[in-house]
Amino acid sequence: MPGCFDLADEQAYARWREQKFDTAPRRLNDIVVEINDPRALQPAERQRIVDLNARCNMAIYVGKTGADPDKQIPRKLGSQLGLTRIDSHWLTDDDAISPISVSGTAARGERKGFIPYTDKPIKWHTDGYYNPPERTIRGLLLHCVQSAAAGGANQLLDHEIAYILLRDENPDFIRALTAVDAMTIPPRMDETAVAHQAQVARPAQPGPVFSVDAAGFLHMRYTARSISILWRADPLTQAAVAALTRLLATPTAWTLHGRLEPGMGLVCNNVLHDRGGFTETPAQRRLLYRARYYDRVAAS
């Protein structure tokens, strides 16, 4: 597989590109897997989820747990798919699974001010783009307990398709976005209550947008946010970022769109995704569980 990501190996890239386009889903229904209980997948259910992730890096499951708030649902589902090394950070619960809800209903007050815990839209991104390399997020699981009263849909795009479309436009864009300092997330500062001085809570994190891991799989690290992000200032990188922004601004033939409803979920190899804004009512407040992993969905 690594040969197809070598800019000098045009033949390997052409073969891989043709295969991707031949098998890439074009409708959300193409990646939907109906299952019974995500905590105990049947062999055929598991195989379908694994096969979809091998082909297009994502699957949507439709289970029968409905609005059951059991956090073991995503945890047990992930473990059956080889997702075991879960990423824990300061905004997750003690079990490293984040309840994604508007901050007024969240269990942790410090989530206030972070967009995932609001009803605002979220631009295109992959998860964990601010993590250091040793904590690269390769797998992502979102499980819906309750959808919003209105809105909150997602767009999904296989990051390998984004890579192809960008490379077809200009291979030098890929060259620029694989630089080790292509995209830097500035340090996150906290103000201490005692000294009232800013302290570094998370150091600056530079890194590439596209990289290939030791197993030969393509990883994408990206956010479309325009604040708290520094792009390399050279003209080629700036042009590559503009091209990627333009690519994501208009749905492609491979951009999928839909909304998770109770009992549904997304399990993926950290594909590109966004989230629309939403509204809630007292009787219908949105709640998703999010688990991030250092693993990809595994075949065995």
C-alpha cells in the first residue's frame, strides 16, 4: 500500500485510485449496517462493518438499543472491532468516553466554551488534530443516545478520496501538506486561579496534514477552523490549504450526508466530518457518546 502514496510511483497510485473510485460509496445507505445489539455483534454484522472500513474507512450502524444511555454500548462495540486503545483527555469522563451534549446538560462545567459541547455548527475536521504523534487518533466511534429536536446532521468524506482529489489537482499540494510543520496548533493557555497568569496547558503541536503510518495506511490531520491554527507561510502550502478548503466547501460525488438517530452510530478510521448546528427542546436534548482510539478498525 505505501507505494500508492509515493509521489514518484505514478503506476501504483493509478491502480489504487481506480480501485478507490470503483468501490467508493456515493449514498449514505451504501455504508449502513443493520445490527441487533452492538454490545454483541453477530459475525456477519461485524464483518460488514470491518469490510466497509477497509473499503471506505467508515460505516454507519443502525442498532436496536434506542435511547438506552448505557456507555458500555460504544465501549463493547469498539472492542469487538479492534478499537481498544482509547484516548483520554481532560474533557472526557473517567472512562475516557465523552458525552457530547450542550454544556448546560453536560456533567463537566469546564466543557463550556468548546464548540462540540454547544449547539453551534462544527466545520470540517478529523478528530484529535491537536494531539501529539504518539497519541494519533486513528479510530473514532460516535453513538447516538438522543438526536436534537432539529438539525445536527453530519457530512462525511473518506480522507483518502480527499487526498486523491487534491493530488489530481496538483501533486505538489500533497508534497506541501506532508511537511512536518504544515499545520501547527498553537499552545492552549490556562489562567491559574492563584497567580492569575497564563500557563501552558498544552504546548504548540506542529505536524503534517497527510502522513502514512508504519502499516502503510494514510492518516489525515485537519481542521477547517480559521482561529487558533497556524499554517506554514510559504506560497505552496497556502495554495494547498486554499484548494482543500475549496474542495470541502462544495459536496463532492463522494460526500455523504445524514443524521444519527437513537441507537445509530458511526464507526470509522477518523474520516473527515462536520456537524450542522441544531436546536433542542426540554423534552429532546441531543446526546452522543464519543470514543477516540489510537487503533484503526481491525480485520481480526
